Amino acid sequence: MKTKDSKIPEATIKRLSTYVNYLGRLGTDSNPVISSEMLGESCQVSPAQIRKDLSYFGEFGVRGVGYDTKKLEAEIKDILGINHSWPTTVVGVGKLGQALLNFDFFRKHGFRIIVAFDSDPRKIGTKITDDIAILPTNDIENIVNEKKISIGIITTPTDWAQDVADKLVAGGIKGILNFAPIKVKVPESITLRNVSITSELDNLAYLLTQKKRQ
Amino acid sequence: MKTKDSKIPEATIKRLSTYVNYLGRLGTDSNPVISSEMLGESCQVSPAQIRKDLSYFGEFGVRGVGYDTKKLEAEIKDILGINHSWPTTVVGVGKLGQALLNFDFFRKHGFRIIVAFDSDPRKIGTKITDDIAILPTNDIENIVNEKKISIGIITTPTDWAQDVADKLVAGGIKGILNFAPIKVKVPESITLRNVSITSELDNLAYLLTQKKRQ
DNA sequence: CTAACAATGTGATAACTGTCACACAGTCGT
DNA sequence: ACGACTGTGTGACAGTTATCACATTGTTAG
């Protein structure tokens, strides 16, 4: 895979995720080939946008024909880096944490949950689903380091998020996905993404309010 | 509140949500006034960006001084429309749905959960927390219509999402927040936001892969 | 009262992102 | 073998969003 340019819009990555997700759920047998127009229809993106997005990374289609469905899926997975298996941990085994742990998405997209952490003594020592142990949050640094865990998902209450982030960083984590509604601070070298559910709800409220006011 | 222009960047709304969330968690007594520099420090946004964001909606600060913390919080809440109480329903009482239902965020940000829906017969008829009933998904249209519910949150498995969306729309819903990893289709008049957890994970994987490759 | 100061609000500018039109390459029918 | 056709890939353009510098305005001290 060749990256022509280092300046890829974040929105492009988001859309690539949409594409690959759709392709994965598409019956590859009945649709061996797909055009940017068809894909755009399903993902609600303009055909030109799709071609542009893909063009950042190379040429994956055949002119006059379209894209080989299975091949395109594999290519995008390669671009996104979801064809390896990232050692991952979830910190905070509340309802949200459990939802993520049960999510079969992880298996499909190359995230391997190694272990979970929580501070509730009643949860510590128990196991999630198959064989994911729940350990105390104080062990985060050691375990992350020892098991070479590269991704940490924070699903704790707001007040604990920064502390947990610090512990993950101390253990040598590479990337963090934070679900707590604050922007945790981490060193420059750590890749961080914040998923703000509250922000999405606020945004919805705003759009509805606009509609009402106009 | 005056809206100077109708073309507000979506990113601005997202940041306003961050600001108001931070202000809400700030001890208003010890910080009666806050500058764009201080707020920017906490929210990891440049001071100029904050002033620009606010300037779309009016003038809320005092030159040479800063912003009245409590007043600014109230103003942003007004802008976002999270000072009313939106009648809301959650469809899909799995782990993710339960996580949201237990989320005390709703109370604070003006979303009032009226009822929940699920298709699992074992869940139907039971209640969540205080007094939120779980009804069968077939009742969605009637209940949404009858109770004048304006916001629907979809936390069902992927395959059910479109069907649920259709039912919500049929019942006269105003806005939908969709957590299923597909882009559901709704009429133009319905406000829709997709929260794609999978997309966030893919994005994280991409960023980590980039770092590895370079 | 006046001058020094502090932090906002905003017009101008730069950077980024998406749209469009069309050249180009591969396919299929005759 | 060749021409009509189809859908990709991309350079040019337009629109959007963020950054910057500074004029502006209220505060405070002497």
C-alpha cells in the first residue's frame, strides 16, 4: 500500500470506516463488483467523494467496471490497519464497558481484548464472557507493560478518567479511546480519541432547537 | 439569544458542548470569571477559536475581564437548546441501552426518558431504574405519537436499526441518535446523528498504524 | 481624570475539505 | 479489430473552517 500524501482528512478516514463496514456486511457472492455510485448510495456519500477518498491511497478500481468488492474491503482494512490484532484493554466494567466487551465488532476489526480493569472489589477477580479477567485498576501500569497492550478504552465515570489515562500512559500504552465526557490530557506521543456521547446529544438538541426556532 | 448567521460549523457546536460540559463541572464559586485562555487550556482549544465560536451567537464576555462563568454556561445551554426537557425514548435495552438509561447525563442536559422499547419478551413489562417501562417494539409508533416523544435513541443490533428508525419516524419522532454501525435512512425532515463507535476504533487503529509505518 | 493594562470581538488571511467536469482506461458487442 | 460505452482517477475550482493580528472596550491604579 502506498500513501501518496501524509495529509489525509480525518473525515476521509471516518468514511473509509463506513465503506469497509458496509462492504463487510454485503453478500460478496451476489455483488462481486461494486461501483462508487452504488457504494455511495448505500453509505450516503457522493460517488466523487468515494473516489477521492480512495485516491489518497492508490488506485483500487478498474475503469469502466468498478471495484472488486472483496479486494476493496481488504485494501481498506489494510489502509486502516484493522487487519492486524491490536492488544486492547477496557478500563471500567460498568454497563458501557460491558456493552463494548460483548461487542462482536472487536473480533471482526482486529481488536483483541486481553484484560479488563475496574475498581469495584465485587467485580475484581470475576471474568467477562470467555476468559477476560477483571483486575484492579492499580495493576494497570504493570499489566499493560507486561502484556504489551497497545490500546486502552476508558469507560469509567468522568472523575476517574484522567487518573486511568495516566496509569495507561505509565504502562506504555500507544493509543487511548476515551468515552468519559472530558478531554483527558496525555503526552504528545500518545494517540488519543475522545468519543463524546454527551456532545452528540447536545448536537442533536441544537439541531432540533434550530428547526423549532426558524 | 441572537443568531447572527445560519451557517454555524458543526465543529463549533461540538466545541460548545465541550465548553458547557467543562463549565458545569467547574466550581463556580472559586471561578466566578473565566478567560478564553483559561477555558481553552482546559478544553484543549485555542483561545481565538473559543472567541470565534461564541461570536457566532453574540457577545457574552467583558473586554479586559473575561466571561462570567455561570452566565456563560447558561448562555451556551440556551444556544444548544439543552435547557428544555426533550421527551426521549431508548430503543434496544441491551448493555449499551442500559448504559445510556443509567447515564445521569440525561437529567442534567435536558433529556427526559419517557419509555424504552425492546423485542425480547423477557424484558418487556419490566422496568428500568425508577419507572421507565420497557414496551415491545411493535408499540413504538403508537406510543411515540401518543406521548409526543421527540427524540429516539437507537441501541439495537445492526440488523434492526433501519426497521426501528422507520417505526420511530412513523410515530412522528423529530430527531434520532443512532448507535448502530450503519447509516439508517430517514426523511429529510428528521434530524439524524450517527454515533459510530466502530468508526472511532477504526480511526484509532489507523492513527496507530500510521505511527508504526512512518 | 487619565493613562496603562487586560482580554474580548472581528475582519483579513491562510489552510483545509469537498465538488465538479472530464480525460482516460478497460470492457463488450458487432 | 474497432467503436461505443461505462465508471475510475484527478486537476482545477469553490466553499468551508481555523488562525492571526489588532482595534476596541471596559477596568483599575495613581
